[in-house]
Amino acid sequence: MELFDKIQAAEKYISSKVTPQSKIGIVLGTGLGALAEEVEIELTIEFKDIPHFPEPTVLGHQGKMIFGSIAGVQVILLAGRFHYYEGYTMEEVTFPIRVLSAIGVKQLVLSNVAGGLQEDLLPGHLVFLKDHINLQHANPLRGKNDERLGPRFPDMLKTYRKDLNQKALEFCEKMNIPARQGVYVALAGPNLETPAEYNFLHLIGGDVVGMSTVPEVIVAKHMAMDVFAVSIVSNKCYPIESITETTIEEVVAVANKASEQLLRLMKELLPLMN
Ligand code: HPA
């Protein structure tokens, strides 16, 4: 079955349950989970009920698509995400983004946690993505291109909403939240990087490094969606002397702490995205 037909089947199922009215799709990555508690929920659809949706690997963590509104703005939330390092294909990782586009989403919001590759970036800082470097050894657009979905060679010049980054920075300054713009480097993972690798990523112009986001951004761009993405810095990766061992528990703890600030920020930005 062709990807296009899988997307159509998913779209048809969702449209039989709800008339999607939002142009804003939000992937609840690490740090944005708290947004799910702020939604005035209209309808929830489990990933497992949507044709061709990948199945979450973590038992008990059912993925959900949530339709509702936050601060009076209609949104569609994806609670649950698929990472390349989990073993999914790039088509699976990005299928939810394709479906969001098919149901009318034009503006994609993504969050992640990432290592800080600049001296001034400390755990808890926010970095609004202005660009990325893809060092994952796979690309979701590889293979035969379906022109119904997007062009063979999408241009990546204007990928991130820098106007929204600017608004986000103004808000952070007002609220005393440490933040700046930066370049996200994506690696396949799942191991964290060696000191030599962190140094290399710094030298090539990276500000933050992580294992997600870029496949979704590439597919969003392929389908002519706009992207706003934010990293929460969870660990310091530069200079080499300041790197300490990092555990997933520390990463999650930093993300949870920052998520309250991210929540306030999103409430401010969502009305500007419509
Ligand atoms: N490297 C890659 N991914 C990450 C890191 C890191 O240091 N921290 C959080 N996600």
C-alpha cells in the first residue's frame, strides 16, 4: 500500500469521528507533556485505532491524538512520539506529521530535550530553533517521491518560524526565562555523544544536540507546514571539561522543571499562530 493511501485511510478514520478545525498541531515531546492537562478536550482518539499509525513501544503508554483548545485556541495534540532509535522506520517516525497535514494542520509545534553545545547554555535554558543540521544517517524523504505529498527536493531555507522565535524571546526576557535561538543537530542515538563528538558538533555550528525533531521537521517542510520548535537544554556538553555523566533521570527532571515555563510561553504564542 502506498504511503499516500495510508495517510488517506488515517484521515478518513479521524474525519469520521471529528471535524478537525485546527491549523495548529503540537507534538508533546519531553517538556510539553504538561500542555495535555491544559486542554479543554473535545475528543481523544487512540493511536491504535487510527489506521496505519505506529504502535508505541512502551507498554502502558498509549499514544493519543487530542482535539481541543488551549487558551481559547483550537489545537490538535499528539501525545506520544516515535523515535528513530526505538527501531521505527523513518516513515513510521513521521507518519503522524503526514496525518496532521492531511487533516488541515499548517503550523507544527515541536519540543525536545537536548544537550547544550555552547558555553552559555545551561540545564533548563530554552533554545528556539532557527535551523538544524541533520546527522542522522537516514532521511524520511528517501525513496520514490509522491508529488501529491510534496516536492522531490524541498527547499529548507525558510523552515523555522523566526518571527515566532522573536516573540518567544521577547516573552522570555519579560519573564526572566533564560532563552536564545540556536541550531539543532540531530543524531540517531541512542547513546549520548563522546566528548570528541560534542566538540565536533560545537565546531560545525551546533548549539544543541538531540535525537528527534529533524525527521518531523523535514516531513513538515515537505508538506509545506510551518515549524516552531524549542529545545530544553538538559545537560552541558561544551566545553569538554564541563561535561559530566548524564542519566535519563536527570534529563527528565530538568525537562519537568522547565515545562511550567514552556506552558506559559505556549499560552502566549498560540494566539499568534492562528
Ligand atoms: N545528546 C543527544 N541527545 C540528548 C542529549 C545529548 O547530550 N541530551 C538530551 N538529549
